[in-house]
Amino acid sequence: MQRTPLDTERLRRELVPFFTRLEVVEATGSTNADLIARAVADPEADRQVLLAELQQSGRGRHARAWSSPPRTQISVSMLVRLGGVNPEVLGWLPLLTGIAVVDAVRAAAAVPAELKWPNDVLVGGRKLAGILAEVAVAAPDPAVVVGVGLNAELTAAELPVPHATSLVLEGSTVDRSTMAAALLAAFADRFTAWRDAGWATEELAAAYRERCGTIGARVRAELPGGRALVGIATDIDAAGRLLVGSEAVSAGDVTHLRPDS
């Protein structure tokens, strides 16, 4: 199947001033790994974007591998430095990115996306996008690379798992360049507002709650150490942790359950 490549020149023309550099490569192992290496090698590298038409060693949460045919996804990583941030709030960056992805998908693709805690993007319970943030430089000013893998033109036969979906399968005709530009602009807006607020999280938390389908759902959380927690997800706390009953979940796989399960 012939698929249109990303329009690099258009993306550069439309790039919001927040970003300083944008590159599109035909193939790479991992856009996150590439930008992490750049952040370590160059202390001035900041607000940079790397997109790949094909990721050969893409990584998700818990080191899960994933891949897709060339030019079917938006595989993008963004390198940002967070000068003066309290390390305790760094965990909000992937949640912020999830908010931006949902907003971009709703606006550019007219697809009713929502968040599944902590940072999966779903449509009708099916996974549309995943997000992975990794600290490249911890101190004194953290440099973090956050990657997004968004299923754009995958057909049903190309889906990596049965519970996935894509923009095309949801009826969207938006092209990948338009979608990528919208995603980058939404991330830049959210990150800039967060930075200008002195890395305060109240506004982020409110925006996250509005877009999160996990809150109010009956869930099963598979916790580190093999323990499982089942209950109603009631909220997120100031650290971005999911509250299930009286317990705060900071890490683990969460599954949305039917009310009677």
C-alpha cells in the first residue's frame, strides 16, 4: 500500500516558535533513544522534535516493544529541559502530553479520544496512542524526552493487538502531517503554560480529570510485586497518582472493568 510521507518542509514552516529544531528520518531504532543520546551529548539541546516514518525498536511502558508498517503512525519524540523544576512533579510531563494528544486528536481529527490513566489515549475503549517519558539528564536542570506513538493509518489487519484502533478506523481523513503539527502545537501550548505557572500542577490536574475516562470507572490495577487492586477509580492526587478506593496507585497496569465484573 502506498502511503504519503510526512511533509517535512510543511512541518518546519508550521512549527510553533516554542520548538527550535525538527527532523524527520525515514527509519530509526527509537526516536526516544536518539534524543536521549543528543541531550546527554549536548547540554544546549532543548525543545527539539524527531519524527520517524518507521521505528524498528520502539518501546512502550515497562520496556514493551512495538512496531508498525512504515508511514502508518505518528512516531514522534520531543526533548525538553525543565529548568528549576521540582523533581517530584516530573511525573506530570507524560500526563501533560496525554492531555495535548487528546486535544489535538479531537480538534484535528474530530475523533472523541480520552485518557486512560496514566497516559494511554483511547477511543471507545481501544488504544489509539501511547506515551513514554524518559529522563535523559537528571540534574541540575532535568532534560526529559517524551515520545508519542499514535496510530494514524493502520488498517484492521495491521493493528498490533485486537484492542487497538487508528484514526482511519475511527473514520478520520486527517493526513499525518496535519495531525503531527496539531499534536506539536498542543504540546507546546500546554508545556509553556505549565512552565509559566512555575511548574504548578493544579491547572494540569483539572485538565487531566476532564479528559480521563478512568476516573469513575471500576478498574483492576496490577501492582508491582504481583498484587492486584480492584475498585472504583475516584480521582488523581497532587502527584498524578490514581486513587482507587483509599489507595494511591503510582505504577502498574490498569484495566477498565465492566461494573459487574
